[in-house]
Amino acid sequence: DAGVTQSPTHLIKTRGQQVTLRCSPKSGHDTVSWYQQALGQGPQFIFQYYEEEERQRGNFPDRFSGHQFPNYSSELNVNALLLGDSALYLCASSSMAGIWDITDTQYFGPGTRLTVL
Amino acid sequence: DAKTTQPNSMESNEEEPVHLPCNHSTISGTDYIHWYRQLPSQGPEYVIHGLTSNVNNRMASLAIAEDRKSSTLILHRATLRDAAVYYCILTPGGGSEKLVFGKGTKLTVNP
């Protein structure tokens, strides 16, 4: 059973460009969350998608947007890249039944390392 | 978002027990306590969670104070593979709720 997969592994962009990161959730999961992790910091919640809708959003500007597809995979888009957007972007999947079922947990992918020059 | 406080770093020797503390004095009655860890160059991984009672699983044990204002993650016999950053996180509900990470505790395991 493949876990959470993310692509690409690494990415280098220049300021002002746009980027799209991709995530495939663990089999059986329907919810995808995205996190940004700057060097030396803990991951910060960007947003969560369920049933192709943004369910929750963290404190990130509108330059950060996302999408979830019918097969539950997800994309994270970042427009007008800034140097400060350089970070590890993590995708986590879970089952919405986990809202009521505490036995469920979130599974993280290995992340995409984005460098903005 | 309920906050947690953890030491920045801890050190242990291989094959010895490790006790990682977490303070969460503002925890509400329905908050669950989760622990995740992040090994170098990997995404975080779930370790254990609990509400009121102590919990055990194959990875670790979670000891929760009676007033729930603190908890301790216990690794019974640390191995070099346990070297990671350990995060203590509170969530108001189930496992799908957003995770609010702090800086965590960086655990170093000495051979």
C-alpha cells in the first residue's frame, strides 16, 4: 500500500514565478492537508481539502491556493513567489471519519523542497 | 489554538528510557494530546495520542497527568533511529483536525 506521495521532490523557482505542487493521499483517505515548514521550524498549517472544498485555512495569503480532485489527490499553487516562500511543503492525508474517530491519524508525505531565488 | 511547551532539546543514550515532557496548562476538557515525530529529511509521523488515560502502543507510552496540564512521552529503550524532533500537539477533535506544531524537542541519541 503506497503511502502519501508528493511531487516533485525538489523545485527551484525565481521570485515572481508561480509553482504547483502535487500530492496523492494514502489509499482510503479522502482528506488532504498542506503544511509549510521553514528551516528549523515546525510545520505550519496552510489549508485542508475535503470533498473538493477548502474546509479549513491557516494564516496564509491568497497567493496560496489549492485544489482537490475527485480521486482525492490535491494540488497546492503558490503565485508571485517570494524569497520567504522557500520551505519544505508537506502534504498529509487522513479520513474525515477521523473527525469523530480518534483512532485515525494523519499520514505525511516526504515533502517538496521549494527554493525561491 | 491551545498551546504546548516543550524543551528545545534532550539527549539520551542508546538502550536507555527517554521521557519527553510537554506542558499544556490551557488544555480544554475535550482536547486530545497527540505526539508526532519527524526524522531527518522526512515528513512527520504519528507516534501516539490520548485523552485522559495513559496509553501504550508499539512505539511508545503516553503518560497524562491527572489534571491533564502536562504529559510525558516515554520511549522505553531509545535506539539511534529514534533521533528526531518530537512534537506535542493538542487538537479539539479527531485525528483529521489541523495540527498546530510548535518547535518540538530535538532528541539526540548517543551510541
